[in-house]
Amino acid sequence: MPTSPTERNARELARDHGVLTVPEAAARLTCSTQTLRRRMAQGLLPFYQVDDHGTRLLDAADVDALLRGRRGAA
């Protein structure tokens, strides 16, 4: 499946700088992208908006901290 230039650029940036795209972060957290976007909108997870198209990237350390917190609460 072809990706847009924006998706490719976001993936390259993510790979080079320790950040995750929304689908990658959702997979790591085992939640849907909709759930992750809702958490981001609620301010529970900081993100970087990298272009005018709304592409968002998350710091892998923030995602891992959320994952550790969720596992610790179980």
C-alpha cells in the first residue's frame, strides 16, 4: 500500500529521533488509534504536530511511561 510523502517523512523522523507515529504508539500500547488520539486530546499524552496535515508524533519515552503506569495499576 503506497504511503503519502508526509507519512514517509514522519516515519523517517520517528525512526531517527526516538518518536512514534500514532499507529506505532497505539500498537505498543495495545489500544486503538482512536483511543490514543482521545488520550492526546485530553492532555494525557503529549505529542508533536509536525505539519499542516495534522501528522502527530509521540516521544517513545512518554509512551513507555504511560505503558509502565498502566501495567503498575493492574
